[in-house]
Amino acid sequence: MGKEVTYLHCNIGNVTIGRGWPIAVQSMCNTLTSDVEASIAQCVALHNAGCDIIRLTTQGLKEVEALGAIKAALRSRGITTPLVADVHFSYKVALAAAAGIADKVRINPGNFSKDHTVAMEKFGELIDICKEYGTALRIGLNHGSLGERITSRWGDTPLGMVRAVMEWLEVCVRKEFFNVTVSLKSSNTIVMTEAYRLLSETMATELGMVFPLHLGVTEAGGGTTGRIKSAVGIGTLLGEGIGETIRVSLTENPVNEVPVGRKLRNLAANFSDNKSVIPTEIHSDTLEDFIIEASYAIGPHLLKGGDADFPLKGYVAGKELSPEVMDDFRSDLLQACRRRFAKPEYIACPSCGRTQFDIEKLLDKITRRTSQFAGIKIAVMGCIVNGPGEMADADFGYVGEGNGKVTLYKGKEPVQRGISEDNGVEKLVELIEKELSAKES
Ligand code: SF4
């Protein structure tokens, strides 16, 4: 007989996530959290769109205070949507947010200190505060942000991500704190799906308990490609019964993320089997629905190495989609599944309260100016604090520094700092051209 496995649940304010509960759809404000009025307005818009849980950037104590004011204003309007404090580095900020302000705190405890023993102690203190105030935690690790201690042993791999998160989960179990969710995001759909699958199995075999999983494809970009990547990564796992809460990250107004997440939830609830049959026709109400439904249905087969020449006809509102639209969709889907690279790969952060510029407009400009570099991975990140750590395996990066300046990266190395935003895109194009011609010669 196999070991008995307990599937845990997590209480975030008045929302419970876990096996047997509806999949919760999350999003994240991209306002400055310190701009309380703008943040309230965006939270209301997200709530009206059907968002179940809202996250806000909480980089300092000033933002913790603002988060408290935002929460109070929402509650006074009868909006009870749980709020999550997104804390990256400071454990003091995490402690303050967990002490009766946020319903959940999202952290990567490895960022609390370079010294692992110190980080463990600080994490333990945070757990004590969460227990005292009934606050939930999300341990969020992203591909590409693992420390040397892990990568030297396990590599920057799904296994490395799982081993890193298991260390923190073991602390939770030792301290009997179970109000926890976990995310292991990557912009690479293969890495992302393998990491979550492996974590789910590892928690079951090593802990005998499975913490609820928060699914997301990070830095997915926007428009059609962002929707396809998210539908492939999240949809594949939901179809396997993995994942209790989801966030579709789009480099757009966060309100646009909610209908995509809700659509994926409905697909998983009503047509969970996207593993055995590849449809040859898909009939949808809108083009966005078609993109999500077709990616959900076909993505898992392509990720597994299935036939790239799949036959598919698409219909929107009863009308067949043109060969051009279908060719574009097919090309984007194959790229999202890492099968063929007909375009550059854009790794673009969804933006948040730390963003230094209008990333949606910028991504559009960079996409237009770099379309000739098929197969090259270009990261477009909103801030210098977290952007470089979240660029994963990008070949080049364009990262906001603040004050109208950007830094250009080659791989993980900053190669040009303090570039004016006005000519940043042209400098990026020059850098890529120079590197590609050096490789050719
Ligand atoms: S990289 Fe983008 S999403 Fe991540 S913290 Fe910076 S601005 Fe926010």
C-alpha cells in the first residue's frame, strides 16, 4: 500500500484554496501601492472583473501602511477580496505586512539573507507572526533566481527549484504551519510544467502532504503570445489535476488577466481531459476564446513532443478563421511549446508597483524593432531590483533603472548602464546586431 497523502488547503481571508475548492483566479495591481486612490480603483476594477485574490507590490513599510488603507477602503465598500503583500527582500516588511495587514504574504525566503542559516531563522520568525495573525504565506521561487548554493548542486533546473522550495516547506512542517501555497514559475513552459509536476510528486512522497499550488507562467508577455503561453503552461497542469490557484501574467492592464484565468478555470472544470484527444476543429465565440481553448487543448500534446503538423480548423462565431490567422496561431503555439522558434522570444514582466516605465508600450516598440531576430530571447523588465533575477535564460535584457534610464544586459551581465530611455531600444538593437555579427564572423 502506498503512503497516505494529505492534500492541504490554505485560507486567505475569506477564500480557501485547495483540492476540492474552486480554482481561485488571481491578479496583481500595477499601480504604485503608495498611490492609495489609484490602487483602490484598480482593486475595484479587478473585483468587478471577477478576480478572487489581489496582490500588491509591498516593497517598504510605507507600502505596508498604504496596503492597510487600501484594505480598509475596500472593506468599507463591501469588497472582501483577499489582499496579498508581494514582498521581495526585506523580512521586516514581510513581518509588518503579516501582522494583521495582508491576508497573505508572498515571499522568496532565500532573499531574506545571503546566509542560509540566517534566512531560515528569519523565515521561522515570519511563520510565528503568520500563525499569530492567521495570515497565509506563498513561497514563490522563480526559475533563474536560485542561489549558488542550490544551482551548484542541482543546477538551474526544475529539480533545483523543487529542492530549494522543499527546504522551506520542511521548516513549515516542523513548525506545524500549513497555511501555505507554493509557486515555481518560469517563462519557459517546459521548465514550468516539469517543476510543478515534480514538486507535487516530491511533496507527496517526502512529506506525505501536498501544499496547494499557485500556477503561473512568469514574464509571459502580452497579446496573443502571452495568452498562448499561459494557456499552455497553466492549462496543461490543470488538465492533470495540478494547481489550486492561478495567475495569468500579461504585460497589459491587469484587469485583462482575469477573463483569461476564468476561462482556463472553466475549461479545466468542464473539459478537464486535454491529454488524450487532439481536436481537429474548435468553435469559439471570440478570437480570444479560440486562442485560449485551442492552446489548452493542443498545448499538452506539443509539450510532450506530439506531432507539430497537427490538423486544426478554427471557427469564431460560426465563421472559419483564415489560413493567415491559423498560420500565425500555429507558429505562436509551437513557439510557446518550445518546438519551433519563428520569432524572437520575449520575456516581459507583467509590471507592478515597481515598474519604471510604460512597459506595454515599450514591449510593443521592442517587438516591432526586433522582429528580425528569430530565436533570440529578449527580456523586457520593469525594474532593476527584481528584473535581472527574473530574466531567467534571456540572451539580452532591457531593464528599467528609474529616472528615465535603462540598463542593457547580455545574458546575466549588465553591459551598458545609464542609457536614456529615449534611445534605449536603438541601443538594444545595436547590441544584438553586434553580438550576432561577432558570432557569425
Ligand atoms: S521585474 Fe517587473 S513585475 Fe517584477 S518586480 Fe520588477 S517591475 Fe515588478
